[in-house]
Amino acid sequence: MKPFLNKIREPNTDISMKSIILSAIIVILCGFTIGIFQKWLDGRAINELPMILQVLDLTNYFGRLAIWILIASAISIYSERPLLASMNTFLFFISMVASYYIYSHFVLGFLPRSYMLMWIIISFLSVIPAFICWYAKGTGIIAIIISAGILGVLFSQAFLITQGFFVTHLTEVITWIIALFILRRPLKEFALEFGLSLVVAVIYQLFIPYYG
């Protein structure tokens, strides 16, 4: 199995322990910061926020799926090895959950335990898709299929396509465009990747209708 996976994408075996620890610390700090920022947004009325945040509707944006797929995919893809992708993604989510609920408990005075447990479970489960997503930046048809899957789900969050064609949210469109840049490929491969992503998006919306 290892030689097969290495043909898709070769792990970087030269990375030092210092670099691994530094990357983990950066991921933890990012997760912690985003968790606090997200809970700060939740505790503000929409008219109290700066106009740019109101226009982008960031409060609801963090409550939807696209941003978390993008962040987890980016962390995975830019890790040096698939196991590090799993580790870094887990560290991001668990630190984000920790800061979110620490802020909720000590600043806002309540602790929704059921939601916290759900996000803790998601943090542990994230290691599996993170491992797979690492290969999206590899070569060959399997890498193209993985990256098309990511783009397809993000496309389905940005555009409603099974009942006409509508933009759902500006932030989701921006998220999808960022993912296109991250998962860019040579033109012929990109055409296949993009075509497959549309198929994924249609199937996704047929089985999981978009409700906004």
C-alpha cells in the first residue's frame, strides 16, 4: 500500500522535528484564535459589527460547512506528510473547539455541552479525511478525483444547481475560488478535475439538498 500511495504523492521525509513542532504550534494558535473570533462574533448583534463583516455575513459563515472544508483541506495539503496532515488538522479543530467553549463559559457564562461534544467528535474524526485530502495535491487520476471531490462539495455550497442556478452566499463563492487556486493543476488535468467536481456537486445536492 505504501509504494502505491507514494506514487500519488511522495511524503517529505527530510522535515526536521523542529519544523514539525513549529507547524503544530502555528496550527494550534490559528485554531485558538479562530475559535475566539467565532465566539466573539456569535456574541454580537449584527448591527454592532463593522460594515464589511455585516456584508460578508461572517457570523453565519462560520456556522456553515464551506469554511471548515477549506481550512481542513488547506492544512492537510500543505502538511509535509499524510500523518502530519491528520495530526495538524486534529490540532486545529481541537484548539478551535477549546477556545470557543472556554470563551463561551468564562466570558459569556454558558457552556452548551452537547454541541461541544459534537465538535470534539468531529475533531477526532477529521484525521481520516485529512489523511485522504493530503493526496489531493499529488499526481494521477486518484489525486484528481480527491481534489474534484473537495471542489465539488465547495461548489455545491456556493451555487444552487439542481433547481436552477443561483449563488447561495458571496463568502462561499470566495471560498470555492480560493480552493480552485489551492488545487490548481495543468490545464488538461484541471479541465478533468473541474468536470468531475461538477458531477460531485450535482450528486451532493441531489442527496443533501441545500437549505442555506
